[in-house]
Amino acid sequence: MTIRRATEPLTFLAVALALGCSPGAGKTAYVGAEVFDGTGAPLILNAVIVVDGTHIAAIGPAETVEIPRGAVVVPLDGKWVVPGFVDAHAHVERWTLTRFLGYGVTSVRDAGGLLDSVRVLRDETVLGSILGPRMYISGAMIDGAPATWPGAIEVRTPTEARQAVDRLTLLDAAMAKVYTRIDRRLMEALLQEAAVLNLPVTGHLGRVDAVTAADLGLHGIDHLSGIVEATVSDPGRYFAAHTTDFFAGWNLTEQSWPQLDSASLDRTARRLIDGGVYLVPTFVLHDAWAHLADPAYIAGLDLAGMPQAAREAWDVPDLIRRARLGATEFRAFQRARPYQDRFVRMYHRAGGTVVAGTDAPNQLLAPGASLHHEMELLVRAGLLPRDALLAATGNAGRFLGVDSVGVLRPGSVADFVILDANPLQSIANTRRIARVVYRGTAHTPAELLEQP
């Protein structure tokens, strides 16, 4: 008599289950769309994107990518897919998180905020306890004394500048940001420390010109700051204005663009390109500043995702009063805009890297919606829609030093936007969002914008 061991039926069952297990379980295949992958490569026609959890397992033309048996298939015939957008200059608040996502912005660089609150928001989004885009934080801005805004890290000496960089590194900041009252002496010290710690630094410059900052090792230029100072023969009066009052320095610089000739601007652009500097022009900020008192301009903005309380908090009349702006200043700002466009066009055509950012949610800059406006303004400045898309996807990912964000390739994060129309035909089509896929999960814009 043969006695079977009790484990034999269980072993047989386990083998049978393993053989019958579907290799596509838990995976989703998006099929049939045209894909702009953010790398600069040609379009992927009739694409298959296989998502496994929160990452992309495979992507390519249908004839080269096998759909795993058992995967959920989502047909996207007639649709377009682009990487999740990156806002490379924002100031994140809790209420903005799902507003960014609702417009397809799946990653943001917070370019300066209160250290504790920004770090908490980042950690909560990483853990998934709240829904929000991936956050790459600068922490508090580093500024000279007296600091321009509350919450900045105020430094007076090179030693304090180096210590400020150390402090941000300990908080796991992705990037540091210097502000308008940092002079050359402080800039040199903090950039030396940042280089040792491999921490990129960007600048909203005021007392250092852009070329000098680039020569010292600055990673990126925010708001086109320091360009005027690098191009004029004597920047002394600009430095003095930034020293005494933020608005005096900002207004003087904004008004001075028409004084700059093309040959001098070209030299400035090429010096910055030689230094490998990323340019984050934030055209939407310059446009908003030039139209703060223009009801027609404000009426044309997409504020659908803005809570009423946030709109009221902008208090534009108070900003106009504090900045001492009148009709003369607004006309000057508007005259300057084509010259800013020309510089960015020149920078791009000479081989420089342009990155999309907005400064949202500051006055008239709605989170998410402003990034689409920024891409439109980049096209108006002379970039192709393809270039504007790259500025908000692959270029932004490289600026952040992250190789899995802003691109669609095997191993990258499953963050992408499904569009109803071709964004290469018209950049305005980036607004025609059918679905936002974030961390592998698909959402409609409406459900994201309706979040409290």
C-alpha cells in the first residue's frame, strides 16, 4: 500500500496555479495614441504604453511592444500622450496640489517657501497621505540682510552663506535658491559650498549679474533676472536699487529691456550657454506684472481651478500700491516684453536650455493653468510647439536632475497626460486634457479640480 505525502496535492496545486497565472495581472496597456515622449526623439505612432504599478514597463510602436496577457487594455485611438508636465518654478501651498494635477502638472519645483510647511507637504505627497504632484523643494530662499521676504534664510557673511547651504542639504532639498540681496562675496561662498555638496543652486538675482553668477557655478536663472545687469555697461545703479527695495530693483530691471541691443544680448546669451545655465524665464510672471491693472487681461485668464478665497488673497490693488505702479510703469513693462521674448528666442536658437516655470500661485498666476499659458508664451516668443513641450517636460526633468520625470520610457514614472488633440499642431491643445495618469492611476481633470 502506497501512502501519499500530505504535501503532494498542495505542491501540485501551487504548480498549476503558477502555470495559469496571468503575466499581465495588475498591468494596464494604453494603446493606439501618438506619443511625444519628452526625450526629443521622433513621435511614437500607434503606441503601446504598458504601466506596471507606478512605473512604465514598456513603451513603443504596437508592432514592437507585446501586450501582456491579462493586462487591462485602454484604447486611445485618436488621442495624444505627453509626459506629465513639470512646473519648474512654483511656490506650493496645500490648496494648490490637486489644482496642479488637474492641469496635468505632475511634478513641481517649489522655488522657496517656509521650510517646515513645504517639507511637510513634500513628505505627505511622497507617502501618499495626500494627493499632490511630486515636489522638488528648495526650502527657504537664501538672501542677504535684511532679507526681502519673511521666512528667508538671512546671511551676512560668507560663513553664514555656507552654513545656509549646509542647512538645506540636511533637509534633503533638491535645489537651493538665492535671492536679490545676495552679493558676489556671498554668492561665491555659497556656490563653493554647494559644489562640494553637489547641491544645484538657482537664482533670482539682484546684486550679481547673470554672467558673473554663471561663472561662479550657478545652475539656473529664474525670471530672466541678472540679464539686464550682465548686458549693460555699468550695472551699478541696478545693484543699488535691489539693495534698497525689492520693487525698486524689479521695476527698474523690467523697464530697461528696450535699452539692450541684440549684439550685447547675444554675447550675454552665449556666455550663459557656455556655463551650462538653465533659463527659467517665467514669461507668465512678466506678462502678469505688465497687466495687473488690465481688466481685459484678467478676464482672459483661466481661473477655473482657483478657490474664491485664494483669488481674494491675491489683493492685486494692494500689490499695485506697494509696488508704486501707475500707467507709465505698466506701459514700460509692456514695451519690454518683446525684448524678453527676443532674448529667450536667441538663447534657445544658440543651443541654450529653456525650462518652463510660472511662479504660481502669486498674483494672477493660477496653479496648473499658468503652465499652459507659459507654453503658449514660449511659442509666441518664437519657439516651436515641440520646443515648448520639451521646456515643460524633458528639459525640466534634466534641470531637476531627475531622469525618470518629464519623459516616457521604460523605467520612468507612470505620469502622463492624455490629450484629445495634437499639441504639436497647436500648443493650445495641451489644455484639451482627457485624463491625467499620475503614479499609474488615471484621473479626470474634473475630479482633481473638485478636490477641497
